[in-house]
Amino acid sequence: MPLPKHEIPGRRIAVLGTSGCGKTFVAERLAETLGLTYICSDAIYWGPNWIENPPEQRMAEYARATSGDGWTFDGNVDGLSDQKGGLILKRVDTLVWLDLPRHQVFGQLLARTVSRAWTKEPMWHNNCESWRLSFFSRDSILLWSMQTYAKRRKRYSAIFADPKFSRLQKIHLTGRRQVDAWLARLGG
């Protein structure tokens, strides 16, 4: 069964949502399914040893990475007033908001974090999640996700409702089953 027009993404896609909602998974699957380049926001933001790359370096890399005609981006944006958000929101043609319930996000994030800390699975620049950093730190990704969950929902709700973004295709997915079904219908 063909997808309805409102569910068909364009060629410059930003996948948004709180930390742990599955942005990377969806952006990678979309890139693979649609033949697009995948852009990992965290790989641009973080350098080796979890050191933040300088803002000028990050912006130059975001600009370079999104200058092409076909890509998926997994990350968060704060809106047009934010330098990165302004760049991404001006260049995308599609926003995919993974607006999963808090319990689904936390469950996914907890499973992913335990797995990565246990296996020492290397991520961008060979950074690895550790038990100390992941669970026993003020910088815990679990804590970060829970603290920013409501803020992200409010921000993306406003972006989706804002007439300034009416030119964009907006796809709002509200549960894991809905995400999986949408990806399956796309052929991913």
C-alpha cells in the first residue's frame, strides 16, 4: 500500500526528538532506504575523549555536511535563533519528530546505555560509554534525557505549529510501533 502524501519524506531530513528516542536509528534507516547521506550530529559535536569540538568547527562541519542535496540528520535544534538550528531548519525539507512516551524513551535509552557500557562499543571518534559517566555522573545521558524531555516536546510542538515552517513536510510519530510501521511502509 503506497504511503499517503503527508508521510513521504523529502531528501533533506532532520530527525528530531529527546535523547534516547531513536533519532540515530531512524536517520540511518532513512538514509539507507532512500539512498541519502547520513549525518551524525554527535560525531560533529563531540571530539575524542568526549571533548566538545569548538563552536566554529562544529558550524563549519554542519554547513559542509548539509550543503548536499540528499541527507538525513539526527540531532536536536532549538529554532531559528540557535545557530545550528537556524542552519538546519533553513536547509531541510522534512522534519521527522520522534515524540515517544517518556517510558518508551527511558526504556530504550536504558537498554542502549547498559549495552554500550557493558560491551564498550566504540562510537564516533572511539568514544565509549562508561558505567561511571552513564550512571553515576551529573553528565549521565539518562539524567539528561529525563531533564530535557518536556523542554524538547514543547520546543518541537511549537516548531511544528509555527507558520514559518509551513513549507516543510512534517512527520510526527508518537510511539515505537508507529515509527516501525512507518519505516516498514517506506521499505526500510
